Amino acid sequence: MPTKVAALRLIGSEPIDPNTGPSTRNLTVAEVTIGEPGPGEVLVEPLWCGVCGSDNSASLGKANFSWVQRPRTLGHEFSARIVAFGPGAEGHAGLKVGDVIAALAMRGCQDPRCRGCRRGRWNYCRRKRIIGFHRDGGLARRAILEVDRCVPVRPGLSALQAALIEPLSVVAQGVLRKCGIQPGMDVVVSGCGIMGLMAAELARAAGGRVAITGIERDRAVRLALAEQRGFLPIVVSPEVPLHERLRQGLDGLDGRRFGDPFDDGLVDVLIECSGAPASLATAGLAVQPEGTICTIATYPCDVSFGATAFTRTGQAMQGVMGSSHEDYDNAQTLLLRGVLPAEVYATTYPFERAIDALADSIAAKTPKAVVQVQA
């Protein structure tokens, strides 16, 4: 029977400068009608839902999220409890009513001609569909999703931890599969949002000595937390970008010089998580010849960089988009082993304050806003 439930809705596409006015005026909490699950679908009660930087970008009306149809219920980082199965969905992966799952954010076309889908990498399907953007997501009291998006949550993980599986899975793909970090390497993470903080944790777990950048507004909360976690905080600005800070010389928290002292403080790996065009444009100036630049961000415009210098230094650039079942599995292992302490990074909000969670995330007042959808 169709049910009306409260949902956080993206309703507008007005470009918003959060420095000059309310940052959430494209959002509202409204009632939506949730029907019965169709063939291959499940009805779920979202439990916890994280606020992603992409939710912020869509809410601010940024050009790189203009493709999202409005109105839309946001939320692609969520845990949920299964309430009912649609025709043909029951028994998939051994799932049953009452099980707690993590929602797989990206679902591929599953055409056998699709290279991404053929390899099980739905996140690299050019026709993928993202829950919370292409269809309504988890910031609602109830939601419907395809059963093959349902990833069983392993015993030992809480529903709050399960809401962090999706962002951690994206970072795990980048750091574990694409950065090539070896013990003793110096690694800079550009950007101290939750993706950057997660990247710093995984880079250290891989053996790297890690620094993380932010801007002046990040000093009191995100960079302070990063330093508490043992990462070297670096405040950058348009006047003094990262490569200049490295050239001037920085001492690590262990007292040793960070970066190569012979070669302008250049580092082995730079992981770009800020989404700031200038940070990507100058990333190569901070990295050693044959070093690696890994981008775990999207950008509001095209980015130009010194292509000839990039070629002559032999650097490698790797992009990261979304995650797959394999990455979700890796993320659950990392959470179970305590590599990412969820309680350190998550600031929780009741569903009634969901818009506040978006506002605080946009204003960088929290490392990670997570909404408790069900009390």
C-alpha cells in the first residue's frame, strides 16, 4: 500500500555562493509517496545516511551536477533495513526481511557488451545510475532500490559504520589500487573533507608518511582533527599554494623534513580530494618525477595544467570514480579492523535536522555529517 513519508528533497538548481547567503535554499523536507517494490526491487527503512560532497555540490547548484533532475530525494551513502521484497527479489544473495544492508551507490547497465559491467566494475559503466541522483535516495523514512544494490552488512559493524562503507569504498579503490604507496613514501592529501581524511588514514595504513592540506577556514576543525590523528596539517592559499609550502620546507610531526629536501620538498604521491580546480592544476608541481597524482574529486569546470611539464616528469595521473562490490568488501574489512574509526569522524544529526547537516557540511563545520533517519 502506498505510504507518505518525510524526505529531504533537492528542489532547485539556483547557483548559490555559501559565503553570501543561506546555503540550503535549494532543499526542503517534504512528504513523498512510497509505493510497493516492483520486480527485482526491495522496500527499505534507511537507518543512517551520510552527507557527501556531491550532495553539497548539487545543493549549491554547481554546474557539474546540473544533470540531476529535480525534485530528487538525496542520499547515496546509507545503511538500511529490508522491509519487503518485490517479485523475484526475495532470496537474492541470501537476503531476508530484517537484514541490514549498505546501499551500492552505482549500478551499471549490465549489458554484456559493456566493458565496465563485464568486469564487475559498475562504477565505470558509462550508463551507470546513481541512487540519490538518478533515482530517489536514502534521506527518507522509506526508500525503494534494486535488490542488487543491497550489500549485506557483516556482523560486528553497526548501522552507523555501515553508512560510511560507500565513501570509504571509493577512497579504498583509489589508495589501495591506484596510488602504489610503499612504506616510507611521503604522501600529501589535498583537501581535508571526509574523503581526504579517509585517504590520509589509508595512506598511512599502507606505510606512507602523510600530510593533509586545507584552507584557512579548515584550521579550527578539520585540520585540527587531522593533526590529532597524526597527520601533518598544511594550510594553503592562492598566494601560497602547496608546492610553495613544500619548497619553503616543512617539518613532519616526527621532526624530520617532509618531502625530498634535495628537490624542493617534492612528494611521492599526491591524492587530490579537494575538488578545487587550482589544486589539480598545480598538483604536478608538488610531485616527484615519476610520482603519482590520484584524483578522488570532481570539478565545477575544466582544469588546465602544464601538460608538457607533466610529460617530461613522467608522472602518472589516476582518476577514481565511485566503487564496486569488491570495493565495498574492502571497506567493510577496513572498518572491522579499525583502520577508520567512525566515531572520530562522524557528527550525527537526527532526521529532523537533516537540512542543518547539509548546511554544516557545506560550511566545513564537521568532518562528516551523518543523519540518523530512523530513531
